[in-house]
Amino acid sequence: MVIESILAGFALIVQWPTPLYLVGGVLLGIWLGAVPGLGGVTGLVLILPFTFSMEPAQAFALLLGMFAPITTADTLSSVLLGTPGTAGSQSTVLDGYPLAQKGHAERALGAAYTVSAFGGVFGGLMLLLFLPLAMPIIMMLGTPDFFLLALLGLLMVGSVSGASLAKGLGAAAIGLLLSQVGFPVSSPTPRYWFGEVSLMDGVPLVPVVLGLFGIAEMLRLSLRDSSISSVPRGQAEGGGLLDGIKDAFRHRWLALRCALLGTYIGMLPGIGNAVADWIAYGHAVQSAKDKSQFGKGDIRGVIAPESTNNAVVGAALIPTLVLGIPGTGAMAILLGALLIHGLTPGRMMMTEHLDLTVSMIWTIVIANLLAAGLLMLWGRQFARAAFISGHLIVPAVLIFLFMGAWLFAADLMSWYMLLGFGVVGWLMGQAGWPRPPLVLGFVLGKIMEQSAVLAIQSYALPDFLSRPQTLLLAACVILFLIYATWSALRTAKAVSDNPAQEGAMRNPWLSAAFGAAMLALFVWALVQALDWSLYARTMPLIVTVSGTCIFAFTTVSDLRRGVAGGYRGPIIEAPLRTLVFFGLLLAMVLSAWWIGQMAAMVAFVLAYLLFVGRVRPYWAVALYALGTLALLYFVYADVLNVRFLRAHLW
């Protein structure tokens, strides 16, 4: 049975045109990893809309083919530029960049690509070996267990997102509340829909993700007013690619230990590459007899994190596919892609769609090997993209974001929601509230509600008490919450204030204002839910009562911190430029009905390049605008058959 599934999964991958999507995804993933500031989440939200009309095997070949090599390609900027390509390559900078300064850049890259390929294949194989064990575990679980598993996943992600446990849980509560919009699981009356027909089926996933991450990150890049990388070009020279490969084999046991470590960390929801690479680096230092060269250009400081972060990718699919608990924001987006394609994680992925599950493993293995081979040949050229002005990247990415929302739902409401969630994502970043728990809560909300309602309908209280697996999971939830609270209190004075960190502490007054606004929203939502039927109000009451308590606590805490700290910094970063950025986007959305959608988007590109980016010469701006028009007409209108709004002004 297992052999047949392996062969069936491989057959899905090699069936044309799936290999084309896989190779295309790998090429895109290499570029996204090489350019600092983009990464896997940005790539997933950009290409997710293009997969709506694909077969599931083709869609996930593209998505995972793009996502898997990012932790290989991000080594380029870490080594050559001293700038982490993604959060998973932060510790690689410590020894990779000094190696480049010594003229050993290609040695570092050769070692990194070798162990990255090994770690990626290792993580994929561990996922494959785990599949036979997955079915017995899933068959033991009932509806209350899936609710507790989802709750445990939310607690894990919320506890490691940012500097505050309460804010992580509060962000998850916002996502859960958003998931309650529209028709409930067992009632014919829609909830929180404000009389808007488009909300009767709920808030769509794509505008939420694209807005929270895509628009907010593009604003951040725009405000930097420079190229993506601030490191000058030409820092690293020299050969040594073969020497790096030899280094990888010489330190093979370190690579193996770190791959095992990455596999273990990947299976734990809420941890991810950002933590795994530092743990691996610490292990390399602690296990070394000679520690004197770490931080100065020790090749082991490259091998350890690079073998770990690639193993995490394959292993992270285990809780996502088997239990429906995505461990990171990227996995949450992949979980959303599963739901969009009508696939439910858990039993369905292990039985009816086992061949598709195995094809995902093959995708990860092949993508890692292909990416490592390509990067060995010419990957260093991709690092040049880091020197392109950010103002040339921002309008192109924004066009893709808005067209992604339009592909999902050809309605101006999708654009309004995209822009609205972009503002929310920016506000959360300014106020120090993490965004990944919000996405995870939104994705898991319907699953949790279905499990909760079915559990209430199917089980009495003695039934819950007689299920050892339910009691064990409930104990895990309680113990983890106690531990996370204790850990947060213990480290409250030592949290990071790095402005680049998701959820880092910033302006306490703005954070308090955001928390107070959410508190008012949750109180209103609680009052609304009191009049609904039992099953329609079950999940909303759980969410709103919890959220009200959380936001009351965070608001008071932020107010006390603001008074005690005497914060004197700016309320928001670059308010005038931020207002211009969102003003141009709003003008594009509002004018799309009057002058036509294509004209509105081309006008936005021209206005951004001329007045925000101050791009010169003018003929370059004109070429950029013509390229945008060609993209919209030939790719979206002609190839994808997108129906654009026509002008109503004349």
C-alpha cells in the first residue's frame, strides 16, 4: 500500500504539465530567497491566486516548488551581502559574511548548498516515513480532539509571535472573529455580515493574507527609500565552491545532527526556521572543541543552520497535513490553499488524497535537489536583484497583489477588503502586534467551530471524561498555557526591541489605542451573539469572551507601560509618506469604476514612480507603465481570461 502510494504520488509529479509548474516554482523561489525582504510568505501570497483554476497536484507543485528552495537561496544574501534573505538565515550571516570578506564566498555557498539539499531531502523522507504512523493517530482522534489540537496550535503560534504572549493570543482572537463572518456551520442565518451580500459566505482568505502581509511589507520597503540591500556591491570574491562541498562531507555528522534537529523542530507548531537556525548554530558552537573561529568565518557556522532550516520545511508539513495545525504563517497560507482546493487536512489527506500528499513530498525532495544544482551553477547572479531600487519593485508587486485579489473574486469589494487589511497589517506592525497568529486563527476558525459544534451535539460530559486522548490534549493545552505565561513573565524585561521583528514592542500609546479599538469591537460582537441560537453563538461566544479579556488586559498593560516609560517617539513612522502611499492606492480603487480598471492601475504606477519614487529618466517610467499595461492585457486578460471593469465615465 505504501509503495503504491509512493509510485502514485510520483506519477502525479511527472504528469505534464506538472513538471513545468514545479520548475517554474523553483526558479521563482530561488529569486525570492535571494532578494532580502521578500521570502516565502510574500511568494505564496503572490502566486496563490494563479493556482485557483489548477488541478491540486499542479497547484501544490507550484506552491511547494517555490517555497522549498527559499531556505536554500536565502544563503546568497546572507553570505554575499551580510543581510539575511529570510528569518531562517539569520545565524548564517555570523560566519557566512566573514567568509565572503576573506574571499571564501563560494566556499561558503558550496557548503551551504550541499547541506541544504541534504537537509531538504532528509526532511522530506522523514515526512514520508511518518505517513504510515499518521493514520492510526488520526483514527484515534474525534471532533473534540481536533478542536483541542487547533487550540494548541493557536497557543503555540501566539506564544512565539512577538514580544507579548497576550498580543499573540489577541491577534489569534481577531482571526477567529473574522472567521465567524457569514453563515455558521449549523444555522441558516448569517452573522456579522452588515447587510453586505458578498460577506454572507464569509471574509475571503486571499484579501486578508495579501493585505496583511503584501501591502504592509511593500509600504515598509517604500519608506526605506533605497535599494532592498544597503550593503554595497562587490564585497565578496574568490572561488572555492568545491572546497565548500568537501567541507560539507567533512562535517557530515554535524549536518546529520542538525537535520534531525530541524525535523524535530519542524514538527512542533509555532517554532519554524527563525528559531531553528539559532538553535542549530548554538549546537554547532557547543559541540565544537575549537570555538575560537565562530563569528569570524567558521564553515561550521554555515553548515549547521543551513542543514537545519531546509529540514524544517518538509517536517513542517506533518502537523499541517496530518493535524491541520500550521506551524508558521507560510504553512497557514498552504493550509488555506488546501481549503481553497476543497481539501481537508487530516483523515482525507491520509486516505482519499494520499497520492496527492505523497506528491507534495516528492515536490519538496525534487525542488531542493534542483534548486541546489541550479544555485551551484549560476545562483550568485540572483544576488544582483538586491541592488535594484525598492521603488522599482513596489508598484509591480502591488499590481500583482491587487490582481491576485481580483482573480479570487472579480468584485471591487475584494479590492476594498485588500486595502482595508493592508491598513490593518500596517497598523499592527506600527503598534507591535504580530500578524501570523491572525492568519492562523482565521484559517482555523471554521475548523474549530465545526469541531466544537459536532462535539457538543455528539458527546455528553461523561463521554469527554472517558476519552483518554481528549484528557491528554486538554492537559497539554493547560500545561502549555501555564508554561507560556510563566515564560512570558520571566522574560518580560528581556524582550527584543528589534524593529524588524514581528510583534516587537514599539509605541505603547498606539498599541493601547489599537487594543482599545479591538476591545470595543469584541464587546459589540459579544452583545450581537447573545441573541443567536445555541449552535450559531457557541463559537462566537468562546471567541468574544476570550478576546474581550485579552484586549482589556493588553490595553491596561500598554497604558501602564506608556506612563511608566515616558515614551517620546513618533506616533507612526513617516506619517505623510504613509498617507500618500495609501492615498494613491485608494485613488486607484475608487477610480477603477470611472476610468476603467486597467487605466486606473497604469495611472497608479505612473503616479507612484514619478511622485513617490522620483524615478528618472521619464522614458524609463513610460516603459515601466507600458510593461504594466502589457502584463495586464496579454497575461491577465488574454491568457487568464480576466474580465476587467470598463470605464463608466463616458
